[in-house]
Amino acid sequence: MTTTTRIERHHYDVVVIGAGGAGLRAAIEARLAGRKTAIISKSLFGKAHTVMAEGGAAAAMGNVNSRDNWQVHFRDTMRGGKFLNNFRMAELHAKESPQRIWELETYGALFDRTKDGKISQRNFGGHEYPRLAHVGDRTGLELIRTLQQKIVSLQQEDKRDLGDYEARIKVFSETTITELLLDGDRIAGAFGYYRESGEFVLFEAPAVVLATGGVGRSYKVTSNSWEYTGDGHALALRAGATLINMEFLQFHPTGMVWPPSVKGILVTESVRGDGGVLKNSEGKRFMFDYVPDVFRKQYADNEAEADRWYADPDNNRRPPELLPRDEVARAINSEVKAGRGTPAGGVYLDIASRKSADEIRRRLPSMYHQFKELADVDITKEPMEVGPTCHYVMGGVEVDPDSGAAAGTVRGLFAAGEVSGGMHGSNRLGGNSLSDLLVFGKRAGGHAASYTEQLASRPRVSISAVEAAVETALAPLQRDTGESPYTLQQDLQAVMGDLVGIIRRQGELEDALRRLAELRERVAKVSASGGRRYNPGWHLALDLRNMLVVSECTAMAALERQESRGGHTREDFPAMDPKWRRVNLVCALDGDTVRLTHKPLPKMRPELVGLFDRAELAKYLTDEELAEFDALTEEER
Amino acid sequence: MGDNGSPAGKPGAKRRFRIWRGDENGGDLRDYTVEVNEGEVVLDVIHRLQATDAPDLACRWNCKAGKCGSCSMEINGKPRLSCMTRMSTFTEDETVTVTPLRTFPVIRDLVTDVSFNYEKARETPAFAPPEGVAPGDYRMQQVDVERSQEFRKCIECFLCQNVCHVIRDHEENKPAFSGPRYFIRAAELDMHPLDARTDRREYAQAEQGLGFCNITKCCTEVCPEHIKITDNAIIPMKERVVDRRYDPLVWLGSKIFRRGQEPQSTAGSAGKESVVHSGVRQVGVHSHGGGSGDPSAEVQAQKGVNWHREVPHPTAPAVDASGKLPLTELTFDRAAAPSPFGDDVTFPLPPEHLNFAHPSQDEKH
């Protein structure tokens, strides 16, 4: 065994794991609070998956339609999440996102503008008013680059004041954390390795912010990058924190299905927001057949009205192509299953016949570019071929809404962004993730900083824990009898894609759990060939156990929740059940085994319930809750 | 759509690859035969190799959609993003050779140490927010932000840095040269309508080594985001720096007034500088490529400088039959780069040949 004394050690106040939007925003906040902060990035600095976000960042600034405000945004978010959201998170998000966006401008961001020089806002699925601040269709890139450059500017300040760029904030790029280390119930540090050299590194820190993103690599068809192996989810579980809502995965309705090399890659919703329509192989604009009752009031039932909406949104209902993502994904899935799909198993997304070539190139530059370069398809001339792709996990670390502190038995652990759960309920609205990153990234970073301040003593890392972490990390390299990590990943993806996909059934979910149990045995014996220097096989072998435990949580929760809601559709329980709305499914680790418990949802404050009309609430709430609501409105009178 | 894919890769066809394997101590090209399916890109093939013959083949990638700029490598000698290099661009019997970026030190296989770029990023002064403008009160016009937005499209793939001959094979230039990526960063901030710093161009010249660049346009040619690095960032930055440095009036002004009070481009005014006063009937003789043999220019020179002459609009560079810019380091007939101004031009140019419209004179006009 490697002696632990030779491991490189660093001391920080706050360690942020993940260098996407949430991680960088958290790090900025911790550094501004005067804490010595480390950012751990699995890839190079500035490559995080946030760059893939296209549409924009939702914030009720009211620049385009002055009737927009936080209450409307809150309503849309709750509606989109089918009322399963943590209401307090949705409230904070709606209230604070405009400030977070404006703040980015002071960091140097250049959003597209309205005529009067304000930040332009665009329409997006599920949002009542134009709300998404955007930069063409590369908003995620703008966001990550802006935060990256803000961190550089803070480093320049430190260089000026303290003589060293890295005096108070340092980015450890291409570094993976494999274990969180505890002192009793308090976070004491994080252990990991440099991908480049394979050398281990130990961070001693009393506070850790998880901002590791999602879990999509457990699926065959996904828009997510290799980094999305559920590291943060698994680290949190192993440290004693809990996960909620893991059954809810968002399948983005419009991923590319052709050519195969780019299967899964997203076609932004803005294509639909800007007039693109979905057609089946018979040329029919089929979305009108799939407007659920709860949305009848907001969505048009005929093409004429839908088409008028783009120019006159105040007097017409929205086109059904702009329904929330889960609805559109299910509709496409149904069309394909009914035999009306394209040869590659998708449907057509047509903007070519609806907008001029010039306008398409101007409004959707990177879409145009992406299709031209990757698929040799000219979207100004022919329709795109799209289908659902695994895109986002709503579930994640259960957190305190105000501080981002992880629930469960651990202290000093915070989470923000996709790795945290609750904010989006059962389904996330497009555009809400970028603002989520900023709002809760800032909160988690700030609260992690103040947590370290009130600590009486610094937690200590135990040598035995480090030794155990070293042993676990080296194990795949020392075995040569096990299977290849690539084979295991493919098998895991097959189980999740086939049995825990968009449409779920009890029998298949039970089967999935059996197969995951088998995979657990095989993953425990995985072996990686080659050395420690930049060895992707070894890296994957270490990621596999994270992917596996998170997949188990998803499958168990999906089996438990006997209803269909948002990103969880059960063929055997096709309807939403108000009783299930009151329940969050919480996963924790008991030794090595995932334990699932029911936990009641926090009760929404009366003034927030009052933002909805009774007819709408009736679709989601139990009779008992409705009676309470009636009593409340009675009182007000 | 499903049927218009390229026929180059029939399902399961075996193709030959040569991939550089090794580390900082050396390495060699290894031959692989690998299955290639229709519609795949080079990165797919590398992934297949990892899953089969070469599980420890090191390669960076993230988004696989040409948006993150991680998978830069040299494919058949050309710097490319492997996720955007379709296999259908090669003939079926062609061996595809994949090597790491040459300008940066190899870590292992196709992964190089690109920390040079992050160091240069850290040296480039950050955005300076305008004083007294509260968050939420920023007002800019779309037309003004668009110029900087072009440069903010950059995905930091560092292909421009890799191909730039100033540092490719010239390790000794690295300390003094930031490279095209950071020239466009400086240009972006220079053109930012609300950036409070006014010395971006001087900085580019003095600290970033802008003067090393002799506009061979290799960076523009390899940019996967099609940013016109040379035409829209480097040349305007160079010209304005030249204005400041060589224009006698500005030089005199900078001696009389304190430095920093000279006419500067301020918020929103950057666009005005290139305004051509069309009412003026002066025959424009300015040309980067022209020598000093033009008689009308000589006459003009005798009369003194006319600030209101018509200057030519920037034009797109000519491309060759394959749609590429004609100049590349790889095909040029001599070592090192040619003068971008033509071999017959000597410097300094006579003042009347400079592409400059004097701001204060223009105002009076």
C-alpha cells in the first residue's frame, strides 16, 4: 500500500467539487466571504457541462413583458414540477434570479439586448411570459465563461494584494474526488486523484460544496458528457446525506437521433419557441392531440391560434409544442410507438418551412452550425430528426432550501445545482437550471463560508480513512481477473435505458433491481489495465460504483412511486395521484444498501398557495388539502 | 435525412488508424484496425478503440457536440476537434493518423498540457465594470454587443494557439506571446460597450506580443466556431495600435497632454471610428499591398495628410478552390511566414497609406 504520508495535502476552508455554473458561483461567493477556496474540476477549467445549456436563464426581469414578476415565475415553476417542488426553493429561485443575472453583467457577460438596451428575454416551454435571458443559443457557454473570467479577476486581485494568483482561490483541473472524509459527523476533507498523473491528493477542509451535476451517463441515449456519473450524489450518500426525488429524470424531448454518432445531443427548445413544429412521418402536426386537461386553458387546440401566438401572445393560447418537456417527450414516444416515427426512430422538427433561412441562421446560429457540421443537415432547408434523450435529473441531495446544507447525518456538506434535489419537483422547466445554478450556487457558497466561521475546532482527517480510500482507488488496477469497465458501463446503460427509461412498469423495475444487484457484484471486481497516468479505463472503473448506487436509488424510487408525474411515468399507474404529491421518497445508505423512506412534503405557506386559483389547485391537491385552502380563503373574506 | 448520410462508412467497415501513443519521454504511431459505422466521427472511433483494443488510450472529450472544445487533436496533420471530424470526409482506404497537439507538451497519448493557455488567460486584465452603474442598469444596444459576442463564441479549444507559428515549434516565444485566443479576448473587451479600461490595445501590443503576429490567418482557418480572428480582432487591434504609435498628431498630442487623455474609444463609440465620410471625393489609394510607387499618392503626400480620404472597407480574404484560405504554414513554399502585406512593402508606410480616420478632424468636418 502507498504510505499515506506521501500524499499531496492541501488545506482549504471551502472545497467546491464541480466547476460548472453552480460550483463556480459557489466558489466566487466563498472567496468573496474571505474563505480560502478550492475548486475541483473533473475536466479542464471551463469545459463543464453547463456549456451545453442553450436556451437561456429564466429570470422574471420583465424586460420584454412587464407583467412578469416573481410570483408568475414561482407559479410556472410549481406547475412545471407538478407541485412536488420544495416550495421554498422555488420561491427563492423566482425572487433572486433577476439579481443573479444582472450580477453577471457586472462580471462582463454580454446577453442579447432588447431595443431599449436591456437584457432580451425569450419564450420557453412552460414559462408564461418571455423570461429567458439568452445569448443566441449558447447561453450556457456565456455563463460558464463569465464565471470563469470572474474567478480569474478575483485571482488577479489576489495577485495584486498578496503576490500570488492562487492565494485564496485555486482551480484543481482534471481532478476527481473519490471519497469525502469525516470527523464524526462533520466533513473533514475530500480525497481524490489527479487524472493526469494518477497521483492522489487530499484536501483538508471543514466545508464541502457539491456541484457535480447529474447522472445521465447511466443511460444509453443521453445528452450528458462523460462527467455525469453521479459522483456528488454518491459521495453525499456515502457521507451520510440523503437523496430525494431520484425517480424523476427529465428526458429532453428533442435530442438528435441521426446520425448515430451524435445520438442524444440536444436540439434546443428555442427551435420550438421560435416557431418550429413537430410532425410525424405522415406530416401531421401531432402535438394538438396531446394537450393534457391541466394545460387546456393555456395551450391552443388549433393551428391557426397557435400560429397567431408568436406575434400576439396576449390574445392567443400557446402552441402545444411549448408544453413542458415531459409532455412533449411522452407525446413523441407515443407517436414513435404507434409506428408514425422516422426511420431512425424519432419525429420531425421542422423550422425550415416556417422561417426564412436568414432568420434561422440569426436566431439559432449554433443549432445551424451544429447540424451542418455534425450531421451535414441544413436546418434552413430540411427538418431535423429528433427524439427523447436523457437530459437532467430532478432528484438529488436533500438540502435545506435556504442554505443548501445537506440533510441527513452529516454537517459541513452543501449542495447546489443539478446534484441537489427539490427545486424542480418532478419536472424542470427549461431555463430554470441556469438560474438555479446561480441562485443556489451563491447560497451554498455563502453558507459554507459562514459554517466554517462558526466552527469551534477544525475537524481532523483520520489516517485510516485515507488509507481505506487509497486502497479502494487502487483496487481496479491491482486486479486482472475482473471485467472491463467499458463492458460494465454498457451493461448498466442497457439496464437503465431499457428498464428504467421514460415509460416504466413494475415487472421491468423489479427486473432492473435484480440486474443491478448482479452488476454490483461484477463492479466490485472490475479491473483496469494500464498504469495510473491519464488512464481513462481506470477512471471509469472508479466512476462505476457511483453510477451504480445512484441507479439503484432511481430504480427503487421508481418502483415505489405508484403514479405518473413529471419525469416519472408508470404505464401501470398512468395518472397523477394527489396522495403521492404529499410524499418525497428519500434514499439513504445503510452500510452498502440503499434504504428508501417516505417523507412528507413541506407545507406551502398560505400566501403562496393563494397565488393559485382553486380550479388549478384541485388538479393537484387532495380533498383534505383543498378543504384547508377553502377555509383559508374563507378567513380572508 | 436518414438516407442522405455519407456512404463512406458502410456499417461495420474496417478502417485503418494510426494513433500516437506515448508520453513526455517519447512514443510512436501505432496501427489499429477498427470498425467504423455510417455517420460516425473520429471521436467515436477513438471511443470504440478504448472499449476494445486500447482501454487506456488517453484522450480528452466532454460534450461530443463541438461546444466544449476539449477533444482538440491533429488529424492527418490538421488541427481539428475530433468530435466534429466526420469519417465520411476520408476515403475508405485512407489511413487516418491521429496525433496530439504539437504546440503543447504531451502528457500521454492524445492529451497535452495546455496550462500555457490558462496562464495567459490569467495575465489578461479582466473586464472592468463601469463605475456607478448598478447591476440591472446596464444598457447596451444589440449592434454594439454583437462585435464582442463574436469573440465570446470562443470554446477555448486552443486550436488557434496550437496552429500559431509564433509558438508552434518556437518554445522561446511563449513567455512574450499570448496567442490568438487572448488577442480576441483583448479585442472583445476593447469593443465591450461598457468596459471601463481604455488601454486594451496598448496592452495587447506591449504585454501580449500582438506585434509578433504577422497575419498568416492560420488561426482563423482552424477555428471551429468560425470566428474571424484575424480580420475582426487582430487586424483592427493592430491598426489602431499603429495609429497611436505612428500617427504624428497623436504622438504630438500624447506629448502635450498627459497620456490617457488622448482621444480614446469610449462606451459605444467604437463603431464610429470606422465611419467613412462618403461625402468626400478623395480618391482612395490606401492599400496594404501597394508600394509607394503610386503617383497620385506622391502628389497627395506633398499636400499633407488628408484625413477624409475614402478608406476601403475590410473585405473577406480570397479563398482557393477548396474554400480554404490560400495561406497555410503547411503548404507555403518557404520556412516561416510571409509578410502579410506583401514582400515589396517596407515600413514605416507613408502616413497617407495608413487606414486611419482622425477622430477630432472628423468631428470638425
